[in-house]
Amino acid sequence: MRSNIEGNFNDKLKVGLNASIIYSKGNNDVTGGQGRYETGFGESLVASPIPPIYNPDGSYNATIQTPGTFLYPNPVMVLKNTTNKTDNTRVIGTSYIQYEILDGLSFRSTINVDLFNQNHYYFHPSILGTLNVPPPTLPNGYYNTSHYLNWANENSLTYSHQFRGGHSLTLLVDLSEQRQDNYSGNFNGSQYPDDHIQTLNAAALITGNSNADGWAMASYLGRINYAYKEKYLLTATFRRDGSSRFGPNNRWGSFPSAAVGWVLTKEPWFKSSKWVSNLKLRASYGITGNDQIGNFTYEGQVGINNYVTGGSNLAYGQTINSLANPNLGWEKTKEVNIGLEYGLLNNRINLDADAYQRRTTALLLNLQIPPSSGFSSVIQNVGEVQNTGLEIGINSTNISNEHFTWTTSFNISFNRNKTLSLGPIDTIRSGLSGESHPTNVTVVGKPVGMFYGYKFLGLYQSQEDVQKSPHFPGAIPGNMKVEDVDGNGIIEPVKDFTIIGNPYPKFNYGLTNTLSYKNWTLRILITGSYGAQRLKASYEYFHNIDGVFNVLTDVINRWRSPQNPGNGKVPTTAGTSYGRVMYRDVSSLWVYDASYLWFKNILLSYALPAHILRGALSSAEIYASIENAFIITPYPFGNPAVTNYADAHGVGGALVPGIDFSSYPVPRTFTLGIHINY
């Protein structure tokens, strides 16, 4: 529900109010299964595919297992019988008051409010099993609630004036503040007597905790806009921001910026031509800040820790879990941008191009520190990263006449990032595989978060091949052969990891064609990417040849003997367990080309003519669309653009790009609709 109210009290005073209320309910696909496959879809992939969903009498087959595999609860049965619901309420409102003090001088005050509340209900009944535990089980449930209130107040004073001779000037002074308070509660129930009453009041044992945190920011801003005859343009801005997320010694940051523009086609000496109808050059420089590190990160975190007194008495206490850093401050990005706007054929073709270089300094990174300190890491401002790129956009009117028009919009972007410094260290390993090894690495001179693992060289084909090559202790023919990165002749995890792939594309692009004939319109939206790679992290399950999970069909072609070497990629299941562990650890076998050409949307619409509407409606349009019509890609796992490390592990960020763990197939959506204006 949305409402919008605006009104003028007089010639000088104007007020407005915009508010919307959103309420939603949903069912979550989370079944409490094995590790990172805690979804019905995920469990259906890793569980044995042989047992049926239903018994011959039509009842559910409660457990999915074949000899040697892990026992899973039937994912269909779990989804049908688990209570796992959320309801969300969100209220967003904006109000303003604007008063013209003098001619050209006005004051505006705005208040924005964002209020959100979520309730999450979960109940696991006794008829459902858990990993390796068949039913009946003890019922359990939980209730989680979370709430935040975000408000912002902005007050600005603006002066605008047109001077003689073609000069124009706009001055802005702004003061703003913003705050968000978060509250949450998590309550778990166990020892339910039965499945009938599923709320926590039926549980014999209830445990829980609550949390409260928040953040605030204050900002001061001044801006000057100047133009001369609309051909020489200047904008200069200075802002100062203070964030509660930083230490008391370094809470404030200063962020200046400036931009200039020159419209050459407005110069009297510029000769007009059908080939050049608009030509503008622009350049800018500015500094921006980043404070996205979580709340109270600069402070030493205190946690609950019990200790023993008097020989056997248990006492409750608190310990410091992390080091404080009162000097923690803003991560800053300095950017230089040079742009060109070019129009030709009376602006039927318009080109917009920007070349930029961004240099981010004082990165907010968790650095490892000596264990003798009693802590593993501390967050600091260290390091430097550079991004260089080119963005080009072209809009054209290809055909335009009384009955038919055809317009095209095309954009392409190139970006390269490089790590320039990591402060006192030269390497950051990030991500976490099922073997507790890193999946990504950041090193000086390379892009951030490159894929990291064993470089696959093939399989040992004979004992002689094993002996003359670097190998792990106990290696036999048929085991994986990988690069000996440290050159010591022994293959070891992490020590022999190297860069095995790049998650960043060489370029991204988009293309939209719109064709209109009389009342009919056809629009086709295409997006694409070339050169990026994806690391298929779910191979820690699908390459587990211990036989406890479902695996890919290529395991059929595993190495069995020198006379039957298989496909040359899947190792033998014989020998020591480490030979099998290597196959499910991060390697270049996990990395795939993720280039794609994606037909994102195809829309066909028909606007009803005026003689049919007969004045009852101002306009009416019938439309049909296909969302995600199809994808052309060499990537074999559905969505080539997915990055879901955070979904799988609970953490994520810029240091773990390009990880595809387990994602739903891209849905193809068909829509029929009508759009009416009164």
C-alpha cells in the first residue's frame, strides 16, 4: 500500500508526504540437512538418487539411503512437513518541508524513516529424521524475531541565480544525520511432548538470547555548480562524514570532488555538421569513503566464557575475543574519470564513453597476528587496490517513421583490478573448502580473490610415474598428479596451492532492441559476459569418491588400471584415503568458463486504441513477457553469473568472488498482464 501527498500552503511553502506499507509472508526451503546443503534442492543433489520418494502404498519413503551412503531424510517429505515460515512488515516513509526564503534562496528539510520487523517460525516434527538419524526423532523448533529502525534527517539551503552575460550559479549547504538501531531475539525449543502444538510454549526446554546494536552517521556537505552559457560547466563538492563504526581517534573523513565539462558544439567557432550534433568533454576527480565493516568492530569484543573455581565449581565469566583498534578509520577511494558525449545525425546516434581509474587505500582488512598475542587477527587500515576501466554506451534510433520505429541501446564495460599493497603482508587467503582449505587468494600484483588450489596435471599412470614425479606419501598409480608449487618434491595441501582461475570477466555487455509498429511493441533485452570463470565449490561433495554421497556420472570413467585409465581426470578409489581426499579438495578441475549470452527478457505489448477506450481510460496496454528466455553458455551448472559463497558458508565479501556452491536453476517465467491508466 502506498500513498503520496503534496501541497502548497502558499507561494513560498510546500510540504509533501510519501509512505508505503509492505507486508509479506513466505515459506523457506531450509530443511536442516548436511552442512552447506541445508535445502531441499541441495539435499536432493547429494543424497543417493536410487531410493524412491514414495513407498508402493503411496506413503513417503522417510529415509534416502543405499548401502555405504549417508542417510538423508526424504527432502520432499521434509519440505511438506516442516514448518518454516517468515512474515515481514516494512514501513517506509518520507516527508519534507520546503520554504522559499528569498527569490532564489530556499530551505528544505527531509525526514526518511524505514521500519522493518521480521518473525521466523520453525518446527521439525518427530516423523522426520536428520542426517544419519532415522525417524522418529525428538521434535524441535525455534522462533526468531528481528527489528530495525532507520531514520535520516537532511537539511539543505540552496541558492540559485542567473547572472548577466550567461553566467549561472547554484550553491548548496547540507547537514544530515542518519541512525539505525537493530534488535533481535533467538529462542530454541526442545523436548516437545508431541507434534500437535508447535509453538515454543509446548517445549519443555527453552533457551535463547537477544542482541542489540546500531550505527550512526553525521555529514556536512557544500556544493558549487557554475555554468557559462551552458558550455563551460563546473561542479565542486566537499563533504565531511563521521561514522560510529570507526574508532574515536579516526571517526571523521573528508571527501572532496570536482568535475568540469566543455560543450564544444556550443562554441561559435565549431562548425555544425550532420555528423556532429553534440560533442561534450568532461573530467572529474573525487574521493569517496567506505565504512561497511559491521558495528562496533573497532572495539574489543567480549564473549561469554565459563571457568572453574574451587576445584570443580563452574563460574560464569567474560573474556575478550578480539583486539580493539581505536585508530580504525575510513577506507578511501580516489577516482579520476575522463568522459566523452558524442551525438551525430541530429542525435539519432549518441555515444557516451568514460575511462576511469580508482585507487582504494586504507583497506579495511582482518590481518593475522602472532598467536602469542592471544588472538588470531585484528582489523586494520592497510593495503591498496586499483581498478581501471572503460565504459561505453551507444543509443541509436535506427528507423523512425509514422508507423514503425526501431531503437537500440548497447553498452559494454571493461574493468581490471590489481592489488598494489597489503601492508605488512603479501598474501591473504580467503574462503573455506570442505577440507578447511582456502578457495581464494589475494596477492600483490594480481586481482583480488583469485581462485586458489591444486593445479591438476593428470593422473599417475604407473609406479614409475609416481616415483619420478612429486607426490604425496603413499601415492599409487591412478592418484591425482598436481603441480609441486614449493618444489620440495612432496605434495601438500595449501603449500602446493597456486592460482588456478580468474573470477573477473574481460568485459560485460548489454543490448536492448525495441521495435514498434503502430500499437504493437516488441522489446528484447540481452545481457552478456565474456572471460569470467566460476569455481564449482559443491565438488567437495560431487567429487567425494568415498561413496557416501551422490556423485557426478563421470566417476564411472575413473582410473582402474594402466590398461583402463578412464577419462584421465577421475582418480582411482584404491589406496590411502588421502588420494581420494585430494579429488574433493580445491583444484583446477573445479574451474569452468562462465561466459554467457543471456536473453533476459522478451516483451510483446499492444496498446488499445483510443476509439476502444472511448474516454473511460486514459490508456490501456496488454502485454506478454518471457523472463530468462534462454542462456547460451559453456558453463554446465545452470546460472553462470551466480556467486553464492556467503549463502553457503554464512560469510562472503570481496575476497571470495566467483564461488558457485549450490544454486537453483534459473527459472523461466511467463507473464500475461494489463496496464491501465485512468
